[in-house]
Amino acid sequence: MTILDYIVDFLTNLIGGIDFETFLIIFGVTILLFLLIRELVTWYWKMNKIVRLQSEQIRLLQDILSEMKKDYR
């Protein structure tokens, strides 16, 4: 058996005892929890702010570079 066969067998045994609607509800709740936890982690580590500041730095550096190119022409 390949690894894929083991994974498929595991998932089949895992969800074999529940109906499809229950599986969809559990899957939906899991996705919502993942998104909520992801947002909390990015807020805690200030990742959104870091990305915004880095984007601003890139824009400013591009402005500086374009001005320097104008001066050397």
C-alpha cells in the first residue's frame, strides 16, 4: 500500500460513522475556527501591520530611486 492508500483508508474509517451533513457541518466549523485563529495570531504578532509598513517602505524606496534616476540624466 502506498501512503495515499493509507490516508484514504484512514479518512474513510474516520468519516465512515457519520452522515454527510454532519461531516459538512464539522468541516465548516473547522474552517471557521482556522480562519479565526489565523486572524488572532496575525493580530497578536502584528503581521498585518508589518506587511503594511513594508509595503510603504517599498513605495518610498521606489520614489527615491525614481528621483535619483531623474537627477542622473
